[in-house]
Amino acid sequence: MRGVREVMTHCPYCALQCPTRLRSDDEEVEVSPGSLSDGRPGALCRKGWTAPELLRTPDRLLQPLLRGADGELVPTDWDRALDFMAHRLRDLRTEHGSDVVGVLGGGGLTNEKAYLLGKFARIALGTSRIDYNGRFCMSAAAAAGNAAFGLDRGLPFPVTDLEDAQVVLLAGANPASTMPPLLRHLERAQLVVIDPRRTATARRAALHLQPAPGTDLALLQGMLHVAVVEGLVKREYVRERTVGFQGAWQQASAWWPERAEQVTGVPAAEQRAAVRLLAEAERSYVLSGRGIEQHTRGTDTAAALINLSLALGLPGREGGGYGCLTGQGNGQGGREHGQKADQLPGYRPLSDPVARAHVARVWGVPVESLPGPGPSACELLGMLGAPGGPRALLVFGSNPVVSAPHTNHVRERLAALDLLVVADFVLSETAALADVVLPVTQWAEEEGTLTNLEGRVLRRRRLLRPPGQARSDLDVLSGVAARLGQPAERFPTVPRLVFDELRAASRGGRADYSGIDYERLDAGEVLHWPCPTAGHPGTPRLFLERFAHPDGRARFAEVDHCDPAEIPDEDYPLHATTGRLLLHYQSGAQTRRISELAASAPNPFVEIHPDTAHALGLSDGELADIDSANGHVVARVRLDRGIRPDTVFVPFHFPGRGTANLLTGNALDPVSGMPQFKSVAVRVTAHGAAGETA
Amino acid sequence: MSAVVIAGNGPAAHRLAERLRRNGHRGAITLCGDEQEPAYQRPLLTAVLTGELDADDVRLAALPDDVRVLTGVTVTGIDRRHRQVLTSDGRRHRFDHLVLAVGARTAVPDVRGLRAARGLLAEGVRRLRSLADCREPCVGPTVVLGGGLRGVEAANALASFGHDVTLVYPGRTPLHRHVDARAGGLLARALSEAGVGLLPGRRVTGHGPGVVSLDDGRELPCGSLLLCSGTTPNTALAREAGLAVHRGVLVDAQLRTTDPGIHALGDCAEHQGVVLGGLTHAWRQADRLACLLTGGQERNSDTTDVTVLRPRTQGFDLLALGPKNAFHEGMAEDGEEVVFHDPARGRYARLILYRQRVRAAVLVGLPRAAATVQGLHERGLLVPRDRLAFLSGTSGVYRGQPAPDTSVVCPCNNVTRGTLRAAWDQGARDADRLVSSTGAATGCGTCMPFVREFCAELSREGMVP
């Protein structure tokens, strides 16, 4: 191909999926913001502006790699890599049964890849053991949303609706760093921000509530209490559109704001002010982020936030609402099409006989052959190589050695496997441990669809041919499936065909895509699921008439606060919370390879209040040891007087001894399987002061 | 499987029963409450009195079906030898563990006219102890007797709903046992501004229909007289059973009375000479006892003599925290006192620090500091170095501001003032061109106003020769 080419596609990173125009002249790829759905010019953050560099990263994987007898990864060709892999999988399955293989997917995979991966696991491998890294991301909010509304879609309204908001509550979300262009939609609103750190978002807030990590649920109970006692509950809405208010209130009745203040550190007066702001504005929205969700009580906390929104009458009406800010690029679509341990395409429960029958029919397999629900991601990682656990793991679009909690443990479990296969486009920290590494395509080299945070299906378009021998994940799955004896037509490699099959599989499900096709999307239609027929305009706003439960009503949840799994004590006196930076995405495997981003945010650090640093004898820029009961991290001190003095912050994008997830533990939310990333008890000391370091 | 009988059906008793089941206690659990009502959230009674909440709004969640709750049944005696309690309906209940959660009662001062025949309270006089006390709204001018926590909360709440309220109390200021004169003065002012009439240093000497008389001879019109004049732990049951009783029922760190099979908690229990009132404390004891009775490991027992007073008073914030007499003791060697007084704005703080940690505090009108100080105290953390900043609720200044040209204007795209200036120098002479040449404001877009302003500033600078 010669000359200048141009495609309209979307940024490779977060769930906002900003539209981009990509131009290439064979030498360079240039990006600029595309237009928003209503034709206005879009925007990009620094990650988006610099994304083209990822397309020519010098250490791009160009050939499959196989670990040789000497323990080194050596280049090979596709046939050899896939033959080897299929051979080992067959042997292991013969010896140990189908569940001997585990699969870990990712929230960055296109809908087509996520769908085909789930199908591959369940019918080509016959394993129940598939889950994805969205478990670390969306699972708690998704569980709470499904329970409350009967349906989980990140934002049940178009993101542009936020532009008319007068007040927006951001609970544990920092979009100014994690998805900056979102703030363009929040210019008019007064923000109320809940965050233990004075983040870039909190600095813009009309009101910043700064609870101790792990106490958000108590704060939200205090706020519901205020709403009830001050008569701010929309009684008519509660009566007509919800059930279960009494049970929720009975729990919150014990949390008068002065009591919530004792637990959270948020002044009672500020709790009252926040609720009044939300209740007295005509157009208020409540948005949830990972900060309140990534806890062992994450589902209950998200449910408490929903309780508050329901009490104030926000969900399911125009000019108000509750939503959750999805994290990864396809965090929404990734959880709808069957790579989740308990789900089939169309956001159908895997345990539902009707759903199973439908999907088995689409797939042309006997319904009995579909495995049942499997373990959640952390449980899956925890059982690798253990007696009865998987002896092989296939990883697509995920880097758990950096992004999963308690990474020392993850490394141990991966090392106990007989076979680790990783498909990625760079040698991520996890790929570096694999027996087989498969080079796959990235965003501008492939066609497909993603579903953004508002449930809108977007087209990803190809600008470049994949370099070297890189292939689409669809090709990989098809190649392995064929070697495992599957008929070729079951695993198409053309994204459009896979999408058409996905549409059929999702038909009648909660996330019904059956009326969406590439032609409509390419013609510029703005389509939010559910979209059940070819002529259907999609559903930009859910729940306006009724919620998705059979009786049409939303459910309050009966939840209560209890202490987080780890609370500071004499040995580990500080809270640590992990999170994101503006300049990096997820495990950093992509953004750390972009020179400008890497130069601006090169090193792991620990953000700490100047008083706390002073008391510990630490100064700005020096190395510190951070220890928890789970592991040890070395990072540079960065003073920030906006953080609570009892809390430190460690970004999780870095590998090696700065891997924040060395600190986090195995405790999980019993409902959603969400790990506790946002609250771990730690000790911080000058580097080397304790005499020994890992 | 052991049988647990709980004398009492208040929120602490309720919590204990709930936690016992949650912790896996399989044996019988029986609660005996003397009120006819199912259990309710006692701290919300003021809101029922003012009409903010209905009686139904303050009910506690039902206990599991296999917990037996007897309402209108009082425990009248304990047969320690046979491990049985006797109840007012003439029955006996066997126990392996008995828990006294019988609370405290409002003291009725010995004043003419407060009681009618047979010892009942006279018409127009009421306590604020039970739901029955709060069902009917206050009629006519209301007099609240007692300047303690409950009196202050009730008077403030009623006044905020437009009632004609007068608070009569013996001290110089409300809460004078808990706060010093300055804090008390600000509190009095705040109550007065909220519409509460104050009569300090006064006692009620008599009550008749529609009127109370005071010790200075004055008479006040009074439709409702609310008794908030202190409480007395209910100890009769324990005393008659031969358990050691002082002001409250004596318990050890494991909440055991002198009979190790009988426990006590909440407002009726006394540990190391202190009856720690308040529901938050009683709940903690209930959690601990549930843990102990189900064989769990006890967490650190909070055997403390520290009281935390945090009235639920909307409109002004007050916190008093610390051991008794902390402000009257001599200053310890590593001690430090910090005082901040801003009477014109109703703000006052007094802290006693010991080794840079909070030992005692009184704060008025400083909501953020009140929240922070409780956390610092509870966890024994060092107080911030910038005492004044933290008391006034801001974060202190610790470092110099960054040099102007290195300061980042657009964090999304890392554009500094210096970059903008350089672009200007190279010919980008309006905001749009500054944006397109530097990438500023192309992310979240919120720095756009600044870019415009800076552009204007640069063009002004440009005009200077």
C-alpha cells in the first residue's frame, strides 16, 4: 500500500473510547481527535495523542516464541507454536480432564475476541475455568447494578447527558487523571468527590469528602441517613419505582452522620452538605469508580451508592441518574459476551437453562456439553498448578503479574503450571514467563467493535497491516481449535462474521446486540444496546419506563459497613491505596513503551503526606521501603499534602520491585470476587533502614 | 449448645443477638424487653419528637426467626443457682449466659408537681427515653430541663422546627461538665441563635398545669416539660441477685459481672469506675461480647476512661473528647496546649497534646477539625505540624510554590506556562493557535479559560516596550 491513508477509529485505551482520525504515509502515523457522536470536535489526553508510537515500538513481538530446553524463549513459526500448544493441551486433557486448562481474558479485547474466546474455552477446551481481568475492574459495580436494576450497563444514559447536570457525585473516581476528556462533559456541574486523596478531580470539586480507605460504605450510609432524616427522600418515586427501601434504611438508621464521621473522618456537616447539594439540584447524577468498588465489600459499597441514588429518585429518569465509569477500553463489551466465569453471550447467566439452550443452539453443540460456572479470576489464579487446579493457562489481553493482587503469589502459581501460553503484542511481564508467546495484532492493525462506557457499540478500524508474523487473536483461536478437532466454520477469523454470530448468540439476552451490524455502524449510526431488531434505534437511555426486573422496580439493598479485611495496626500503621496515573494505562505494558509518557512518569513512587514523611524521617525523592503482610515494594517518596496523613498512595502501573500489587492481598469480595486493591495496611521506612530488603 | 438470655431489647441487646447468630451461635437466644414495642433506634427519638420521622421509621430490622423476642416482658429476678431468670409474665427461662442490657432510666428530680398519683408523671411532663415518650408532639411552650447532651440536642432540634423552647440548667453554660467556659459560651450563643431560650444557673422548683416555677421565684408558661436531667443505670436486678454493683453493674474487661455466667453492657454497666454511656460504645461492647461468647478471639478491649461527646446538633459543631479533668490537670512534661479562639465567628479550639498526640480536645464551630481530631485521637496518630492550618480545616503550606514558568497549565498534555510562552514567542498569538501548537486544552479542556487569560496577559506584556 502506498500514499496517505486515513481511518476513523478510536483510542486504544480507556472506556471513554475517544474517536480518533488516524493518518499514515508509510513512515509515520498521525493521530488527531475525531468528532463526537453529535458532530462536535472531540479531544484526546496525552495517552491518546502519543498512542501511535505504540504501533512501532521497537520491542514489538514479530514471531511466536517457544521456550527451549535451555529455558530461553526462542523464535519459531506459527505452525510449530500452535502444534506444540495443541499437543500439550491434548495430553493434559487426556490425563486430567477438560478443567485442566484455564483461560484468562481481558477487558481490552474487542467484542469479537471476547466472544470467540468464551466460545473457544467452553466448546473447544470444554473448560469451566475461564475468567478475565475485568474481575479486577468492573465486577463489584456490575454485581450491584444487576441486583438493583436487573441490568448492568456502565452508564444507562449517553455520556453527553452529563453536560446538563447541575451536581455530579463522583464516588471513588478520578476522571481528570483516568479519562480526562470526560471532564468536558462535566464543565457545568458542581462536583462532589469522594476520595482519600486530593486528586486532580478533587481539586476541581465544590465539595471533597475525604474518607479513610475502606470506609466508603459507612460514609454512604451516613449520607442516606441524612437524606431520610432531612426529608430529602423522593417518597413518591421510592413508592412507585422501587422495593426494599425499609430494609436499606433500617441499616442506615444506625449511621447518623456524627457516627459515620467517627469511622470515616468525613465531617458530619460535609455529609449533610453533599446530600443537600444532590437532593436540591434539579439535575443530579451519581457516578461510581474503582475507589469505592475495589474492596472486599465492593459490591455492598456500590449497592449503598445505588441506595442513595434511588432514595434521591435519580435512576431511570431524564436529567438524573446513576452510572459506573467503566475502566478498560472494552470493559463493558468484555463483560457481556462470555469470557466471564458465570456468563454466556448477551450478558446471560451461565446457570440459566434457557440461556444455555439458546447459546448451545447457536453454537451447534449439545446443551449438556456446556460447562457450568467456573471460579473468578483471583480464585482461578490461586488454584493454578495446585492439586485439582488447572495445569495450563492461556492468557489473552491481560498482564496479571502486574495487575492482579498479591503478585508474589501469582508468580508462584504461574511457575507451578505445566503450560503457560500468552498472546500479546509486546513481551509483557507475564509473557516473559510463558512457555509459548503468541504475537497478536493491536488496535490500528485490526477490525472489530468495542462497547464504551455508555453501552454504545463502536467500530475499531484497521489502518496498518500487522507487522512481522503478528496475527489476530481470532486467527490464534481458530488455529488451536482446528488442531483440537473443531470444525473450521465454528471459529471464523473474519471479525464481521464473528460479530454476526455474536448478534445471534446475544439475541433475547440482557445485552441484545442482534439489531446492530457493521453496516449500520459504518453508516455512522449511534447505537446503544439493547438493540433487538434491525430497525431498532438502540437504547441510549435505559429504565425511563421501568427497571429490568420482572416487576419493573429497582431494588434497594440491605447492606452495612464492617471493617475492611486489613486495618492498620502497630506493625503496619498506614493505609495504602493503589491506583492510576494520567500518563499510564493498566499494567503499563503499553504506555511504559511510549517515550514521552515513560519520560514524564518513569518510576514507581509512593505518595505520602509531608507530616507523615517527616515523622518517618523521609524526604521528597528518596527511596522508601513499603511493606505489607503480603509483600515488599521499593519506590521513591513523593510528598503531597493533599493525601490523608494516615494514607499512602502507590500507582500500580510499574513492574519489578515497584509493583504495587506486591502489597495487596488475596482477600476477595464474596459476591463479585473483586480483590481489595484500595485498602491494605502498610509500613513505610527509609530504604534499607530495616536492614534487609527483598 | 448454650442458651443465651438477654435482659433488654434496646439497640445494644438487638445488636448482640444479631451478632451472636452471625458469628455462628446455634443455641437459643431470648430477649426480654419491658416495652410493648418492637426494638427501635433510640438515638433517633428526637427526630420522632420533632416529627421528622414516624415511629415506624425508627424500627430496627427484624432479628432472625430463630431468635425469640418477648416484648412487654420484664426480667424480674435471677435465680443464679438454677441458672434461670424469672419474668413478669410468671415464667422462667433457663440460661447458660445471661446478659444484662437493661440500660438506664431518666432521673426524675424531687420537685413538687412532677408526679401525679401512683408515682406516674404528671400531665405535660415527659421523659425522652422511649418511643412512647416521643409519639405525641410537644404542645405549647416547651421547657427542657437539663443542660446535658440530651437536653441540648432536644432543645436545638425543637427550636429548629419552630417550637417555643426554653432550656433550664443549673450550670453557667450548657454541657458545663464537658466543656470549658469559652466553649460553653459559644454553645450558648449558638443555641440562642437557633431560637432556644436559655436560663442558666436555674433549677425548677415546682410544676403545675401549664406552668413551672424556678428557684429565683419566676414562673414560666409550660405546655410540655421534658426531663433531660441525667440518667441512672438500672441496677436493681443485679443488686437483688447479689452481683456487685456500684453506680452501674460492675464488669471486668470481658464484660463479666461477679458471676462469670452473667454479663452486662451498655448504659447499665460500669468498668473501672466509669459508666460509659452512649450507643456507639454499647454496640462495640455487644460486638465484643458476641465474639467472646462464640469462642472468637477478642480484639483489643477498649477499656478506656475517655468520653467522646459529639452532640447531634445541626447548625453548629461541637466536640469534647478526653479523660475527665484533662483540662484541670497540670501539664505533663511532654505536654502541649494549643488554643485557637475566634469568638466573632463562633470558633474555638483547645487541645491538650501529649507527645504530639491528642489527649483531650474541645472544639466549637470547626467541623472539619472535629472530624480530624477524633481520628487522630482514636488511632493515636501524630497531630499535623501546622497546628493552626489543621484546626482551621485547611492543609498547611509545607513547600514553596513552583516557579511560574515550570508550573503545569494543562496536566492532560503536560503543557507548562513556559511552553505557552515559547509558542507565543514563535508566533502563536491567539488562544486557538496556542492550543493547536502546544496541545494545551485538548484533553479534559478545563485549562482553556486559563489559556485565554494567559494569552491576554502575554499580549498585554507584549505591548510594554
